[in-house]
Amino acid sequence: MAPGTATAPHEQRFDAGRPCLDLLATAHPVERLHSLPPLCAWITASGLVPQGTLLPSADLSWVTAFRELRGCVRQLVHACLAPDHGAPAAPALSPALARLNDLARAATPAPRAVRGEDGTLVRRLDAAPECAALLAVVARDAVELLTDPVARAALRQCAGDNCPLVYVDTSRGRRRRWCSSEVCGNRERVARHRRRTAVTRG
């Protein structure tokens, strides 16, 4: 398969509620953006481009660029979770914030509505997207998240053991505890069951 073809997801996660937060999930529990095919898969699965979109200009520099953006987003999002909530403006985070704003300036891919094989309208891109355009989509999403008081207040870090993932809690009553009920939530339920069983046997 050509390196610039968006492939099926490589066990990617898309349950954080925002593309920029889904990008953070690509580093846990292992590095998923270790080469070009997983990155191309993530770009498609995250909805940055329509299914079947070719990325002919994709190369290893894209992996480096997306991982750099991920690092900036991670610093700024985790700062929002700090008790003082003013950390994103702290001088130590200025380089990350400046880089995020710089990446957000680029023009994003232009969408088109075209007729599909069955006659319904489907989304396509006006041209094959460049890396800067795709980075801008994620960077703008992060800017919107970080500057929206309501969304920012709904940011949560997963309560799972050793899980650094962050998500937007849109649940009723804001009671969501885990990045994924099927992953960390299930682990916690299994652990509770084992603890109860051990107490009963003891």
C-alpha cells in the first residue's frame, strides 16, 4: 500500500470528544504515530479528510510535524487541568502557545459537495491536502477548545490508573470518569471485582 494512502486505523482511539484530544491519545499507551501509515490512518479516521482521500505529498516530515503539534496541545491542555487554571498563559508555555497559533494560521482544506455513486451528496476535498492545512484543522480545534470557557470547564483527565488521556465530559451531570468505559472503565470494574473476590476468600 502506498505511504500516502489513508489506511484503516491501527487501534486508534477517538473517544475524547475533540480531534485535538484524540491526537493526544496517539501517544498512549504506546507511540502510535511511529511511521507514515498509522498517521495517514489517523488523519482519515479522525475525519480530517474524507474516506478514500489520497495524501500524495505525505512523507516522514508529516509524522514529525503532527507529533510536534501533539506536544504543544498536551502542554496547554494539561495546564488547563491545573488547579489555578491560569497556567496556559504562563511564560513557560509561551513557546507552545506561539507554535499552536502559528500552525492555526494556515488555510484549512477546502471541502466540496459532490454526488456519490448512489446520487447522494458526499464530502470531497477540492485538492489533495498539504500537511500545513491538516495541522491547521487540529490546531484551530485546540484554539477553540482552549478559549471556550464552557468546553474548557468540561475537560477531564481519565481516572484510570496511569492513564494520562484527557476528554471533554459531555455526560449528564458531568459524571464521566474514564476516557473510555470499554477500556479504563472496564479495567476498573475488573479490578473492583478482583478486590471483592479477594476479600471474600480471605
